[in-house]
Amino acid sequence: MTAVRFDTWLRPTDKGLYCLAGDFYIDPVRPVARAVVTHGHSDHARPGHHAVLATAETLAVMRLRLGEGGGVVPQALAYGEQLRIGDVDVTLRPAGHILGSAQVVLDYAGQRAVVSGDYKRQPDPTCAPFEIVPCDLFVTEATFGLPVFRHEPDVREISRLLTSVAAFPERTHVIGVYSLGKCQRLIALLRQAGYDKPIWLHGALQSTCDLYEQLGIALGPLALVSEAQQSLAGEIVLCPPSALKDRWSRRLTDPVTALASGWMRVRGRARQYGVELPLVISDHVDWPELIATIEETGAGEIWVTHGREEALVHQIGLMGRRGRALALVGLEEETD
Amino acid sequence: MKLFAELLDRLAYTPGRNAKLRLMQRYFQTTPDPDRGYALAALTDGLPFSFPVRRTITSLVTRRLEPELFRLSRDYVGDTAETLALAWPEPAGPVVPPRLCEIVAELELMDRNALEMRLEAWLDGLDATGRWALLKLLTGALRVGVSARLAKTAVAEMASKSVAEVEEIWHGIAPPYLQLFRWLEGLAERPDVSGAPVFRPLMLAHPLEDADWEALHIEDFAVEWKWDGIRVQVAAGRHDARLFSRAGDDISRSFPDLMAGLNFRAVLDGELLIVRGGEVAPFNNLQQRLNRKTLTARMLADYPAHIRFYDALEIEGADLRAFTLTERRARLEEWYARARPLHSDISELLFPASKAALMQLWQEARGMSIEGLMLKRRSSPYIAGRPKGHWFKWKRAALTLDCVLMYAQRGSGKRSSYYSDYTFGAWTADIEGRPELVPVGKAYSGYTDAELLELDRWVRNHTTERFGPVRAVAPGLVLEVAFDAVQRSTRHKSGIAMRFPRISRIRWDKPAAEADRLEAFIQLIDDKI
């Protein structure tokens, strides 16, 4: 264990994780002068900061979703490029969560901390894969921090979906997906599986799909449900999870409701959403990946930002490392 | 096991009947023998084992999983078997998953003490869905929302046969049903089950509509009381007798007191009742006896079972189904006078002299705690299914009371975006004497599609709280609820339960404060228990 405590230069505060040595926050939940943002999901990329450092893709997402609130002085930093802020060297490395998502690597006084944001290890055609960065302190999420959470390989889940589409050609398959990341990943996975028909979208998903395409992620033919001239029987429709229960879904033909989320692993959760076809597709690490990642970073100290931290901290103890639950506020359990 | 596990998984989440049939048919069409036959047995509760797995699971958890992590997981998942299935360590290398037929074959002969070791090995060879399905299979209760009849319908319709054709031979064939599938696939004759006590599909009645009443000539019909029990078929052969429910399920095991008396050769149609001192007890008495695995002597004494016969399909080897009701009834009476089986009698015929007298009988039914009347055409043969114009059921008029909507829940399937299930309450007073609503029942039928839209809108606009799929609403909408009867209930705060409640009218005009009080329900309790 290193002599200098990490607390002297990096610490959790009620605004988020604060780097004293560089005077900036990582994914702050309230407006600050200087923010480093790991990715564009709304619980990490909040409005109202002055200077914002992030990947160009994350900045583009923030501009799209927050407009003026996306930061007065945005600054793009490419993966692998190093920037000195105060006494700290800052580098961004791919986190594999969504397009543009980054781990923030902080080097200070011979110590290295990696703030991973949200991340996953399964390959994803819509974003750069997670990179292991050896470090002393690893800051991790624990969204799926229980041994019951193991995400099936996504190809298996896509094949379950396509089997169901073939079995019920007179029904519409409507899949609840988070609009940023999950939506585009599901489309890309369907394309990889050879599905080349138009995929129908709820209006709320269009702008993020457009953005992905502008940023070079090809999604194939897409169409809006609101502009459908024919019955959508036999088609695949994507919508935000909330629309599954909404009056909006009544226009679909005898729909098979599906939800693509890591929570679908647990029956009680799947039933709570009332879905007929739960698909275990997640943009977060599952339990075995969490443990493997912690191992691979070699970090002696692990901070757990949000999720089911109790079980993970217990596990970290079993692994002979120091674990600490930060209980950061404002990081939500999404429908992921 | 993999295909079977995937089938169960999908069925458990699928609300629609047609979708369930489709899923099962795909499975039966694509799965080889004998696996599909054992799957059919599992879906029709026909596997000859059930293991109490709780202790085995606890022991496996202790040996194979980290206790604290398991505890936290169990707290989150809420079900021990599911937690075990999800958290079980994944196999390190490639495995050969066990086949369903191998598992069933071993379980049939398994000693309870050997279960844990075999189960552990099987769990190591399966994925999470497979492990979940295996644990369900062991307990003998799949609980995936499929009745035995629906599973039989699935196999029958695979070959464009009617479920009745499968039901007729069902109790003469056994898992893994090789002959059945060969017949359905056109590779063999229909299995010959003559001589075995098998179920014959029942003849069912239509509700009496206004037009039927207008057209009715009283001299053409035999009239009986409509008894408030469950419809059963007694199939007694030379060596064996069975008691079948109306769906063809074998319920003999729950009624050893009746079975002892069935030492004759006949297939009879009748009503299963609880009769105490010559009096028919209310239906909830019979519920005490249904679906019980273990029966105590006390239960047999307190709830004595009885069969009231009203028709005969076969007597001493002679098939009577082509005969008229009049002839069948004469044969039944003649036979009964000779055989006099224990705990049974014959449903008496009523002879109203006119339609006016018939109407009066119907009106008297409620006062006598009888469910209504049955009108059966005297010239009808015994026809399986629900043929039109032969048998009518004429239930006593429903009771109605005005209730206040309290909670609404989203439906499932086609109704998943609609608040279509309604919990309603009646007024009473809290301890301090202030008016308070207590829930008295729940209904999800009786309204039209147009009314459903209006109700859904009203619920969305008057929500006060949300609990998952349920919304609490402000007490502002009165529903006229029709129901058949009120019973005491210790399970509900109101102390009552309604039988067959449905929404009969939406009283947009009526202020909530003027809805009925709980006392009005209590007065209607049929208190003959």
C-alpha cells in the first residue's frame, strides 16, 4: 500500500468525485466550474457546468441533449491523449459502455487512479472496447453487483429475439431500450445477425440514432412508427421503456413486449415491467466481469460509486483488497 | 433439457392463450422422443415424483456458494430456488447438458438421499434457465400458467385433432406418450384404451338467453336444480375407478371416501358436493377438499363428499351416448335402484306445469341457496362439447351493489397499456367513526371496450399513488358490481369475499358518498355453514 492516502488528492463530495490536485470534479451532479464527464447518460452528464472535458463524442451527446447547458467551455480530449490539469495528468481510455464513454485516468505523485464511470466488457459494435489500465486505485460502479447477475452473450439474446419474431409473424415485437447507447447497440447487433429489414423507432429515439450515424456508426434502414403506412405485424419496433406501458403502444399489432436490460435476468424484475420477452442485454459489467476487471487492474484499493455496493465491497474483502462504498448521490439505477 | 427449459421460461412470461399454444406446438414439433413426452407429462402434472427440495437447496448453497453473497442475492431476488439457479457457478469447461429423459428416468427411481449429489452434477451441466427449470421440475409443480388441458390442446391441434379426442384416451396412455405422438403424426392408429377407465369428454350447457326462453317449449325439457358443486365424471371399470374433473383431470386421490363406493361398471355424469345431514353445504366447503395432497380423517369427517348423478354415458359396458336423455335417465334410475353406491343419490327432476311455474322455480332458487336451474332437451343424445340448443343453464339472477373504485391495475397481453383490473370498496367507519373505504372485491370484466377506454382515462386522471403496475385513485367513481354471492373470508380486511364479481354498470352519475356500505354486503352472506 502506498504511503500517500488517496484522500489527499481525490475524494467523494456531495457534488461528486472531486480531484483536489487538479481542482475539477468527475461526473458532478451539480453545476461546477470544471467538470470531467465520463459519458453522456443524464445521471453522469448534467447541465450547467462551466468548463467540460470529455471525448468529442460525449460532448456531441451533451450538446444534443442539453443544448446551452452542455458546458460553456467544452474541451475535447481523444482516447490516449494526456492533459495536465494542475498537478494531475489526465488521460481518457475507452470504457466500452456507449459511444464516447471513457475511463478517467489520473496520475498524481506516482499514484494512479482510474475512474471508470459506467463500463462493460462484452464487445459492442457501436463503441470502442474497454481497456484495462493498471492502477493503484480503481473507482468502479456496481450496478449489477450481485452474483446473480450474469449477462448472457448478446448474440444469444438476439437469436432468442429473432426466433420469437419468426414464431409470431403476425405480431409486432416491441422492445424497450434506453435511448442513448442501448438502442443503437441493439440495432447494430440485429444488423450483425443479418437482420436487414427497416427497424421501426419511437420518435424519442430518432435524434440519438441520427447522432450515432453522424459520428460514423452505421445503423441500416430505420423508420418512424408514427409514419408507418402499413400494419407493423412481423416488424421490430424500438421505444423507450416507459412507452411500453404507455397509450402509445396501442397502435401496434398484438405486440410481444420485450425489454433489453440486465435487470431482465431476475424474474421478479421482468414481471414488474410486465414484459413477455425479457432480453438480458446490458451496457454494464456483470458480476464475473466486475471481479475480473478488479483483478486485472491490479488495484489494491477499490472505491464503489453506486449500485449494489454492499455485496461488491464484501467480495473485494474476500479478494484481499481494500473496498470502500462511496454512496455517491445522484447516480441512478436506470432501466438498464 | 435446454429446449424444455427455454419453453418453460417463455411460457412463464407469456400471457396469451394462443401464444402459449404456439410455443408448445413448436416445442413438440421440434423435440425428439422421448423428451417431448416427458415434457408433456410435466405440463399435465403427470410425472410420478415430487421432491421437497428446500433442504437439499440449503445444503447445496452451503457447500457451493459464499454465504454472505448468497444472502444478499436472496434478499434481492426474493426466491431461494431462483437465486440458486442464477448464482450457481458456471461450468469451467465445456459440458454435456443432461437430457430431460435422462433426468426423469433417474428421478423416477431416485432415493431421496441420493438426490443432492445427482442434482449437483446436473446443475453443473446446465445454464441458468436450465437450472431454474430443473428445480421446478423436481418440485413437481411447474407453475408456468399452463393447465393440463391447454397442454393437451396443444398436442391435439398440432395434428388438427380436437382436444376431446386426446382426452378420451388420455387416462389409458402413459409418459412418454410414444403411441400418442405416433398417432398424431399419422404414423400409427389411435391408441386402443378399451377396458381402461378413461375420461369421456363432457356435454356442456349454454347460458339461457332471452331468445332461448322465448322459443322454449316446456314439454321438451327435463328440469333440474343447478347444483353448486363441481361437475365430475365417474369412470368405473371392473378393476379400477377414477373420478375426473370437468377438464379431464384425475382427482381420485383427493376423494378416497367416494372412491371406496365406486365398485361397479359405469361411466356417469354428476355433481360433486359436500353433503352434511342431507343438506348441500355452500361451495366454499367443497374448496376445502379440492387440490389437497394430504387428507386428514378430520377433514373427511367435517367435509363429507357426495355425488349427485344426473346422466349416464355407459352402464355395464353399454355405450348410451347415442340414446336420448329420456332413455339414458331411465337406465340411470333403473341401475341406481340396483347398485345404490355409497355417498350418492340422483338429481331429482322437477315438473313445473307451465313456463310461469318454471319462472317461479327459478325465482325461488336464491332463497333455497341453489345456484339456478338446468334445462335439458329430452330428445338430445349425449354430445361431447357445447352443442347449441340442447342443454341450458339458467343461473339465478345476480345481486348488485354500488362500490367505489379504489385501485386499478394494468392488465396483461392486449390490455397491458390499460388499467383494466379494478379493486373496489364499500363504506364503513374507522375506529373514530369517520367514513372509510374497505376493499370488498376485484373485477376485470363486464365492461365494453369503449367503457374500458373511459375507465382507463378516468384512472390516469385521478391517480393519487402508484405502486408498480397499480394505481390508487381518489374515491370518486361508483361502479355497480354484479355478483353471485357473498361469503365470509378471513383473508380480507372487510371480512367478506364476493363470488364471480363483474362490473355491471359505471355510475358516472352517482356521488361516491352514496355508494353502498359494508353492512349491505354482510347481510347477503349465505350463512348456512
